[in-house]
Amino acid sequence: MKNPGFLDACRDAIGTAHVITGDTDKAAYLTDQRQRYTGQALAIVKPADTTEVAAIVKLCNEFRIPIVPQGGNTGLVLGSVPDQSGQAIVLSLKRLNRIRAVDPLNNTITVEAGCILQHIQEAAAAAERLLPLSLAAEGSCTIGGNLSTNAGGTAVLRYGNTRELCLGLEVVTAQGEILHGLRGLRKDNTGYDLRDLYIGAEGTLGIITAAVLKIFPQPQVQLTALAALQTPADALRLLSLAQQRCGATLTGFELMSDLCLQLVAKHFPQLPFPFTERHPQYVLLELSDSEPAPHANTLLEAVIGAALEQEICQDAVLATSTTQSRALWQLRESISSAQAKEGKNIKHDISLPISRIAEFIAVTDALLQQHFPDCRNVTFGHLGDGNLHYNVSPPLGVSEETFIARQAEINRLVHDSVDSMDGSISAEHGLGALKREEILRYKSAVEMALMKTIKRALDPLHLMNPGKVT
């Protein structure tokens, strides 16, 4: 080891049991969520609180040891796993898992970074409040990771990304100092907003250890409908109609192609399909209302009725119970699992101006068919906020290995198409190590220079999550 004494100092700081060096015990922390990549680490270090995090960071500064912060390790862009040098520690925040305070009157909840998202939702619900951040991985992802990647999810249309839900942060800086910023204020115009530097930085500038989040009064009712449509352009027409008629009660608007639901039906046959015929596109929309159920029912029925009358949609089903609503959402939430069961595919997490989504799908689908005949587009996502998961599966009969070998070509075609329409190649997953080089093609020299300037200023030793983002 190049830095003798470092691990012993870590053991002294947080206890021997929480400095993991055995290969078997380290393994779960070193491989990414999709099982594509395994790094190496000097140790897995698991502090219990912010003071211990600060102590470890100070030791890393002293011994020049790189740090890879890690929450639930559910990320999709290799942002929370180390490289293969074995020189870094993985600093796991799982032991920082306390709900520090719930303030229903201020509509805030103060939580530590290692809290599982679902547990925070449950703590808010116990106080008759709603934490609207909702992700497929909410049973295992942690709020520190959600903040570090500025996670999105299904309710961004109404409530915004994680950034919009955060009022204050506690952060351990790259030097091991503690930034005490846990203020539950909606207005605080007293200089640079340091909070926003750390949200979305993927642990490259410092380590988020706690946060104050917005919570909201629980809606009295949540109603769901599934509409069948001919084209993505029709889905945009339905979105405009729903926003016009429903305003802020429209909290979810998800687009799914027919292939998505065909894969769900194939791999999860126990899930009922609500239509007798198949249709090219589907939209799952949800209303949340603080008024009694009849008000939201009237709104939803009026929107669907108008959409059918105007021939925007061809058919629709309205959930009449919580069980039916959950069944409709389960169709949407099972798409990623169905893709995984189907085999390897090339994923793209992109965002576009909402008005250009139909154009993007038409143009890019055609380009892919021209260059990669019979490839299968598994297109779904949060249409209401402009975020598509534009995934490409191999043609039937073509081996996964042959198709995946052309991933760089497919990425280039898709990402260039996104860029030509003023979109982003990473909507909610971040850059991590996976897209670190790719972003250089699409961000301007000025943007990259400013990002690197911030990195040098806050992390001059370049110890925080090296090889990620910048």
C-alpha cells in the first residue's frame, strides 16, 4: 500500500467493523446496478454520521486517497462505483439513515443522505404529507444519491426534479469541513446558492450528508387513466388538452409505445392488459386533487371524453379503484424489468423540448431503421416533462453481442439527433463515468471550462469521485 497507516487511521476514526477490506465483503459495493462493470477499492468505509464522514474526508486529504461516495448504488451511468486502480475508497452513506425532523406546518422533512427514498415517503405519509419524488428504485435508492444526480421520476411534471424539492443541504466539503445549510426556507437571497452546486454534481464536489426537503399536503384522491393513441403527436395533443382542462391537478403523464407493453405482456403475463385491441401508443395520466373525488372524476372524464370526441385518442380506460390504478401503473413500471428479461439493449436517457418529441421519435426511428434495419425501439418515458427513455433492442434473430458491438454507432446517431433538436443526452441519470467523454461532443467549450473551474476551486486535490462528470 502506498499510504501505510491510512486504514488504521480510518479504523480509529469510525471503528474497525466499519472499514471493510475483505474481497468477499467488498464485492457488493464494487459492481454497478446493471452488472456491467466491476471496479476495485482499497476499502469500503461506512461512517455513522456527518462528523465521521468529515473525519474520513480529512484523512483522505492527508493521505491523498480518492473517495467514491455511494448511496444505494442504483445509478445507471457508473457514477457510484470505483475504477479498477484499487486506489480509492468507497465511502458508503448507508449508516446515515435517520429522519431528523418532520415539520408539517413548514411542510418540510429533514433527512440524512442514507435514508431510503421509500422510507422518507412513509415518514411524510405518517404526518399526512406527501413527498412526491417517486422512482422505480425507491425501495433501495437513497436520497443522497437522488440529490447527487438530481433524480427525476414520475411527478416532475407537477413538482419538479429533486433539485426543486430541496430547500437546504448539509455537505462535507472536499477538505472535510461541514457546510451547515439545513435551513427550511423558501426565500433566502443572501449570496450564491451553494446548495445548487452540490445537487446534480454526482459527488464530485463534496458529500451530501443531509437535506431539508419540501413535503406537501396529501391529496385526497389520485385518479388514473390509460389512453390508447395512434401517434406521439396525438400524445402531445392530449397533454395540451389535459393541462388546459386540469391545470396543476395533472401530476403524471407517461408515454409508452406498443412494443413496451408487448414486452410487459410477454414477461409478466399475469398483468392484465386493459384493451381488447392493440394500439401504437399509450399514455398513462394521473390526476391528484385536494378536492373530494367527484371533482377529479369530473375533470378526468371530461378530458378523456373530449379526447375521444376530437379523435385524439382511440380508446381509454379509467381506473375506478386504487387496485385498478395500481394495475395500470404496474404496466408502466414493469417496462424496465421486461426489457431486462428480454435481453441486452442500448439505453438512452434523453430530454427534449416537449414540442419536438414527436418529431424526434419520427426522425430518429427512421434513421435507426435506415442504418440498423429491424432494430426494435422501446420508447417510453415522462412525456409531460420532456424526458424519454429511448432504448434500442436488437432485431429478432440477431445476437445481443453483435448488436451491442455497434453501441457507439447507435449512441452517436441518437445523441446527434437529440442535439440537433436542442435536447440533452442525460435527462435524469447523470453523466457518471459512462457519459463523461460523450458530453464533450455536446457541451460548449465555455460550459466545460466553467465546470472544470468549479471542480478545481472546490476539489483542488481531485479526490472527490475522480473520473466522473468532468
